[in-house]
Amino acid sequence: MALYTLRRLLGAVPTLFLVVLLAFLLVHAAPGGPFDAEKMPSEEIRRNLEAFYHLDEPLVCQFFRYLGNLLQGDFGPSYRYRDYTVNELLAGALPVSLLLGSLSMLLAAIAGIGAGTLAALKQNTLTDRVVMGLSMTGISIPIFVIAPLLVLFLAVKLNWFPAGWSGSSGVSRMVLPVVSLALPQIAYIARLTRASMIDVLASGFIQTARAQGLGSWSIVRYHALKPAMLPVLSYLGPAVAGILTGSVVVEAIFGIPGLGKLFVIGASNRDYTLVLGLVILYATMIVLFNLIVDLLYGVVDPRVRYR
Amino acid sequence: MRPLQSALCSALVCIALLLAACGGEDPEAGLSVLHRPLSTDPESLDPQRARTTQAADVLRDVGEGLVRYDAKGALVPGTAESWEVSEDGLVYTFTIRPQARWSDGQPVTASHFADGLRRLVDPATAAFYAQAVLDIENARAVSGGELPVAELGVEAVDAGTLVIRLERPVPYLLSLLTHPSVFPARLDIPKDEDQAGDAWTVFNGAYTIDRWQPGSMVRLLRNPEYWDDADTAIDVVYHHLVTEEQSELNRYRSGELHFTNNVPPESFDAARKEYGDQLRVSEYLGVYYYGFNLTRPPFADNLALRQALSMAIDRDVLAETIMGRGEIPAYSWVPSGTNNYEPPRLSYAELSSEERNAIAKRLFAEAGYGPDNTLAIELRYNTSATQRRVALAVQAMWRDVLGVEATLIAEEFQVLLDSIRDRRDTQVFRSSWIGDYNDANTFLELMLTDNPANLPGYSNAEFDALMARAAEQQDLDRRRLYLEEAERIMLADHPTLPLYFYVSERLVSPEVRGWEDNVLDYHYSQHLGLSAAE
């Protein structure tokens, strides 16, 4: 397994290189530059700005300069946040996104797997329909409708939680964002779990367990849960990477200083280095989480072997 | 199952501990704390390098220039207690207050201001606002790298006297000197390389920056060394970043913000009913306009067509019904309410809409268009609900009155700017201009031939000449006459379609004391107070 991991990690390097190259080209191809605004600077000022950030060099030079810095761990200065480097911005936003992302994933996993399992056990009964129906609200109602509704009722009307992130510190400001982020995930996970659990529950060894007199709860806990988790795991890999890099909508609504906000700001301001830094971060996380998921297959399903 | 279970348990325990650690007692009990919104993240809190109005909002709280504005928007002495202007208007001599101090206790001296100005113009700083001070002696040469920074026409004669020499008179210089880009600089303090954020660590304003979390908020603390600290009522200021107008409204409603920067258009009427006089609508120094691409057909050299299109738009309906938040229909280029200025109006401002439409149709025919030769043009605007609403209204008006088929194209903001600057595909585009200082010049200079912000590509030698004459005038009344005449010429040429003048709409909590509406919409935290005890 160690050899397998090593091979996967080495194989990720050319992938990441391609990602950097493509992102670099796309970002520079987008119309508009980082210093465009209605209040245009005069020619001398513009030249000064571009020279300062090496934007007047040919694209190839800029790319290799960037790559060189990258290999030393330097993502470069931010073109928009002139007091900060991209490293500092990422370092500031990453913990927040990580915390919120992991909490909502945990909530989504517990609630989703629980709901899906319950629905599978009581397949085609009223319980099944009610539980799945409720879970579906997460997919059917978009986040930018759910989150403001939650804010309106729970924050503005009832004042149980704050409507914004920066106005307070502590746990209560996390509740609404975490719930908003978790809701769509609960829906997907519940559906996957239900389908997969129904499959597993119909298989031979489960019938044997039932015949031996094991109750539903024990069957699920000791025999059915692990194999049923395989599709959920496949889903969770990229999903965790996605949530950890922040949800643009939720961060905008609550004013959370996470990675999602940086994505939007970087793109709309043509902040080349920030966008590249975020893309690399995201790509790395996807590669990492796919690897973790593949390794977890081995833990969950002992039939899986690594070549 | 065991290892998985125990792993899960440990994870839960860790998270519980983390969450417990996050809570804490309130260190701000007993202090007066203001929570105010910021609509965009400041890109820098370095006074010479910052560029956006939002950065300036924060910087105005922590720094002070030679001059500043009072709560009503009038110019008052800041760190300079008095000044003298020479006969020819080219030499300004400022006397710095002896009691002015930085937050570390050091006195603020004239050399700090000189350092700030030099740093602004220095090409190594790559400062955007360097162009605001290009009329200072040698400023152009210095910023182009031809002369060393020391040659800039500013001099600290002694600790308390600063002399600024200009190449030509700048009547609005004092307004420029309120801007954060010309705040004093402390070059003796090395920027801490380890500290994230390159912002300065000492301040000469009413507050100091305690913490800046990009994407979230800036926290300011009272600066007890500030010379006017006795008049500062509020101890702690939070500038919360709130980009969504609806979120801002929600946070105001739940009591987390003391005032808002905007009111979302769809909630405006409800807010008016619900909040009464907490809703403040006041004139604002900004114009919303459509510009023509004057370098290509059909608008190049076709005054009749441009004027026809302008007259076919019913600005009163646009401002009152389509926008409906108190916006003022624009029949001139410079907003009314600008200091020492009475803007001339478009010749057809007083006509009824029937009369205007009749003349518009006639001009349209003169330009060579009619039912057999219809005009098809493109109208570009930046993607936004408000812009779209205005564009739809104008498109309908043009179709009803003139039979013009206007195609609406929504583009992302930077893309739109690029298209406009390209001058290839653009025909009519939406833009706006917010005044940098309270003087007609900030609007009129846009239309000078060599101004990079002259988006339509307008060039009129007579206009340029009048502006140059106005710039030479010492007498403010004579200067005003030249400016008004220049505007008259520009309006008659129709390079743009001014549509309405901005108003600022805000909700202000009754807890807030000292709030005054002013045309620049600057609200320094040091002028505000809170009536609730904590």
C-alpha cells in the first residue's frame, strides 16, 4: 500500500503541472487586466504598475518566473490586495474554510447516512418517503434561497444566531453557515446511501444473517454499513475537496473570510496570482482526497487489493 | 468497526474542544463600539497605495491629512492648523499643529507630510493616485522616472512648516489634500516583514488599526494620542465586510450593524414604510450615464443622431419610476450640489415629453434615419439588476419614439471596460463617475482630450481651451464662469447621455448620534457617537 501511495503521489506531479499551465494561460487570456478601472491611471503610472508586477514581460518568461517561485513555495504577491502575498491570504482563509467545511461534511455524513439507512430499512413505507422527501429539500431549494431564509427566521426574527460572521466570535456564528453548507450534501449522501444500502441488504450474506436471527440494527451496524459505504466514499472524495475550498454563496451571504470569497475576488479583479494559487490549492486537494478515498476502499472492503 | 468507531469518537472530541476554545468573555464591555459596513474589501491599507473608495473609508478613520472634512462636508483644518496661499496661487504654506501626534507619541512634523507626498509620486511605489498631484512642481518628471524624488516641489522648511509649490494653480488643492493618498508617512519605521499585511503600524488619525482580516473585517481602536481625541466619542470601530446588500439589510435588522451603506432596490419601498426616518436619502456626487463611441459610425460626426437619442429618453420617468429611490434626473453633466457651481442644463430640459419627442423624431430624420432606414445599435452595460432595468427602459423608449432597435449586451465589469477601451465593437455603453473631490473639475476633466478616463473619445479644442483658462483663474467666480461655459459646450456636443445623479440611500439606526448627510457621503467615525450605553 505504501508503494501504491508513492506511485499515486508521483503521478500527481504531471497532472498538477498541466493544471498550473492551463490555469495560467486561461487567466491571462481573460479580457481586462488587474489595473483596469473606470478611473484609469495615466500612461506613466500604468507602466510603473506593470513593471512592478512583471506584467510587461513576455508570457513565457512570466510563466517560468511563476513556476520558479512556486517550487520555492512562494505563490507571489496579490495584485489586488497590495499589502498581502497570496501565501498570507491563503493562510488566513484556509483555516476558516477547513473548519466550516469539515463541520458541515461531518453533519452531512451523519445526517445523510442516517437518513439513507433508515429509508433503506423501511423501504417503500411512509417513513421512507418522508425521510427522503425531507432530504431532497437540500437539493431542490438552492443555497441562495435556503441561507437567507434561515437568516431571516433564525437570526433576524428569533435572534437565536447572528446574521453575520464578523460581528461575534464563538460557536453560534458557525451554526447557520454549517447548516446551509450541509443541506445539499445531506440530500446527495442520503440518496447514495439508500440506493447502495438497498443493494447490500438484498445480498446473500445479509439474508443469512437475518435467518440467524440478527436484528436490523445489528445487521446494519456490523455487516451492511461498510460495503454500502463504497459509493458514498467515491462521492465524498471530490465533495470534501469542494466544500473545503469554500462555498462562494454561503461566504458571501454571511461575510465569511474563506477561500470561496477569494475565488470570486480573484476572478473579478483579474488577480492572476491569487487565482492561480487557489486553483493549485484546489487541484492539490482533489488529488489528495481522491487518493485518501482510494486508500479507504481498502479499509472498508477487504476484497480490494493494491497492485 | 472498532478502529473506525474510536477514530470517529476522537474526531468528535477534538471538534468539541475546538469549539469550546472558541468562546470567551467579552473584552469590550463598557466600551462604545460602532459596527459599520464596508461594501468591498480594501485592497490595501497603505495610504499611498490604496485606491478604492472603501479603502479610503477605513483610512480616513486612522489617518489625517493637512485638511479634512467636518461632519457636514465642509473643509476644515486637519493636522495643519492654518495655511497661506501666494498671490499667484502657486505656493501653499501650511503650519502644522504643534500638538499633533502619532499613535506612538511622536509629533507629526512637516517632513512626514513631505515624505508622504514623495512616496506617492515615487515610481517605485507604483501608486495609482499619484496622478491626482501631478500639478505639483516636477511631479510629472519624478513619476516618469526622469528626476529623483527629492526634486518634488514639496519642502519641510522646519518641523512645523510645509511648503508645496505648484506648476499651475489648482483651486481644489485643499480638497485633494483630504485624500488618504497624501497622508503623512513614517519612513523611519521599518515595515515588519513577518507581520502579515504590509500596512503601517503607527497612525496619526482618530483610531489605530488593531486587526485586519481580509474578507471579513477591520477592527479599529481609539488613538489616545490624536490631537482631537477629546472629541472622539466611540472607542472601538468595526468595519465589517458585507458585499451582499440583502445580507447587509439582514444584519442591520438583527442589530449587528449601526447603519448600512445601501438599501437593496427591491426592499426600498418596504424599508421606507418600516423604518421611516431611519432611511436617509441624500444627494451624492455621482452621475450615471451612457456614453457614445465617438470614434466610429454611427455616432462619429453625427450630432443630430446623438441628440435625437438623448431627447427620446424620458429622464424623469427613468429617475422617478424605473429607479424610484430618490435619484435625480440628470440634465447636466456635473451634479447639482457641487461646491460653487451652477450646472447649465440641456437645452430641452424644460420641454414636455411630447415636445421633446417631436424634435427627436425630426433630428432622427435629419440624421438620415426613418421607417425605411431603421437604426440598429448595441447597448452594453455591466451585469447587474439595476443596470439591466435602466437598459430595458431606455431600449423601450428608443423603440417607441424613434423605432430604433437596440440590442442589449450584458458584460462583466472588467470585460466591459476592455470593450470600451478597445473602441472597436462598442457603440453605446453604460458608465458612471463618482467625484473624487467636491469641485466641478473632477467631472469636467473627464472630457479633456488626453484624459485616459475620457471613455467616449470626446475631443473639442474649444472645450479644452476653456478648461485651460479656468485652471489659470485665481478668482473663484471667474473660474466658475469658464467651467460652466465649458460644460455648456460639452452638453451641446452630446458625447454622453447623462441619465441620473446618484443619491446615497442608507439606513441609520436611531442609536447613532452626530450623523450628517453630505454630498460626498463621507462619515468619519470620529464624528459619530452612540446613545446606548454599551
